[in-house]
Amino acid sequence: MTKLDRTVRAGIRELERHVEKKIRQATKNGTLRMWRGRKVVSLGKWEKIQYDFKHVFEYIPDDFIEHSMIYNWQLGEEFDRKRNAWYKDYIEYLEYKKNPALGKYKCEKCILNSFSKTKTTSIRDLLVKHFVNKKISFPCKTVNIFECPYEQGNKDYSLLFLGRIWKILDDALNFAYHRTTYDNKKFIEVDFEKDSAVEYGPMLVPAPNTDTVANSIRDLRLSQVWVEEIKDIFDIITNRKNLDVLLEQYIEYVASNSMYSNERTKESEQEAASLRKVKNGIISFFMKIKNKIRIEDLRGIYDETLEDEEKERQRMVKVNEYLKKDDPVWFETTKNMIRSGKCISCEGFANIHCINCDVWICDKHWKEHGISQHNMRIETQTVQI
């Protein structure tokens, strides 16, 4: 390197330090009005600018906005590229200013945040008990990542990552619970030859519903693990295979975009890929503490306790006694009805009974069975697998 080169580089470094100093001073004084070539404007002005998609990327608001109109526009790859670059600059600006609203938003995923939006907290309590350093207090009163007294974690695990584990497991358990209590408890008798199906609801629902095969089954989504009571949750988080199945079926649900269009998108696939990266870590976490987990430490999907569940069982005993007394014939018929079996294709749980072959099939293999055994016509049935 020549002497001239060294002189030039030294000059550039000095210029960068000078610019950095001016930015810090402007930030401190609240007079910073440019960032990475974009004008910094007030929230009031931004509310008007954000609708001008031709010029919007020339500006950034001076405070954190979780949702903005520019996230809703789908105007092609070039627009997406500009939006991604803009968002990167916007967040870096807020991080540089240590914006408290952004700091609070980033803390939403922390395991120590008592305001996190999940239905039950027993999984969080379990993680805090076994993975959080005793010097760390719960709940955290700071709720601003830029002022975090724990540097967002401890020597073992990131507090943000533990929060993510909690949220993922909470969502996976909720998904399995609603599939179990809604779809797994159904019983569907199918006559492929007549394209007819009779759907029975849970045991206390007396009237069956008759429809075509496709209409009865196409939205059926069975849970491969049963989640109804606290014991079910305990059996999942203390068993490697069960936990793997729970997470895998939830990841597939996310990938298939089932909450919205039932069509895989680039975004849904990316989210599923992100979940799959941490799946083994989640399983390892719980396998390390499985011998220390007590069923008494857990609560149900809606935060119910073991005592609450016992009260509900006693209530159902009385309900069944009343139903038996009111209509003994219907009650015995319903009670003794075989409502499920093993799928003829995969031997998994199945609640679709083909009366033509007297076999059980699950939500993943009914179409295959209908085509191969009963010449079911695909073109006449719109089916979502």
C-alpha cells in the first residue's frame, strides 16, 4: 500500500467519524432529518405519505409503526425489493435511536414478558423454572429491549428464543386441541358407490348430517396426537416421538397456509422452514427436563387445572345420566357405536368408515381409496387434501 493510499484511507475514516458524530448529535437533539438518503418525517406526515407508493420510499417515520399500508401492496418484485431495503433502513434507524416503541415490540416475544398473547402460561412457567437463571426475575418490568437488564438472555439460552419456543408450542398444542375436539371426534360413514356420506358429530350430537363424500371430508383435518386434557399435554412434552409428531403436523399446517387460502405460498413455506429449524431444539429442551416435569405443574389449553377437569368430568356424568334417562335407546346406540379404527393405508387413527369395503380410512388416504377401489371421479369433486 502506497503512502498516498494510506493517506486517502485515513481521510475517509476521519470523514466517517465526523459524519457519525454529527448523526449522534442530531439524534440526541432530535434534529436528525435524513437517514440513509431518506427523509425522516413525523407520524402525522407519514400517514399521508404512505399512500403515495411512487415516492413513499423516500421517507421514513420517526416512530415505530407495527402495521403500515405499504406492507399490503403487491406491486411486483421491484416494489418488493425496494420495500425490503426501505424496511431494513427504517428498523436500523429506530434501533440507532433506541426507539422505546420498537423496544417494547421486540420484547413481546420474550419469555419474561407477562403480556404475551397466549391462551395458557403453564408452558412458559415450565421454561422459566428450568431454563432461566435464578438471578433473572419474572415478570420483567422493563419491557424495552434497548434497556434490557439481562442482555436478552443468560449463559444458557436466549430469553427471546425461549419465548419463541413457548409461542410455537402453545400454537401447536392449540392446533392439535381444536382438531382433536372437532374433527377427531367426528364419525363419517361413506358410501363411495352412491357418493353419499353420513357425518356424526361428537357423541352428544344426536342428529347426523348427510352430504356428498367430498363435502363431508374435504375440510377434515385429523390430529395425529390426541390433545384434550392436561394428561395429553404431559404425555406429549415428555415423549420425544409424540412431541415430534405434534410439531411436525403444526409445521405442515403453517406450510399449507390452512388458516387462510389452503394454498402454499412463498411466505407460508418460509415460515414453515423457520419453524422446522428450531423443531429439534424444542424437542431437546423438553427431553432434558422431562423427568422433572410433574403433571401438577401443567394446565389445560384454556388454563384449566386438574381440579377444573375433574369438576367437568363429574358434570358430564350427570349429563349422561340425564340423557340415558330421557332417551335410553338412543343413548345406548350412540354410546356403543364404533366411531374410529386404524387406517387401512397407514394404520393411523381414522374415523372415516367405508361401508362398501367395511374398512377405516383417514383424512390423508380417503381419496386414494375412493379412486383405486371405487373409481371415484376426480373431475366431478373439488377436493382439498
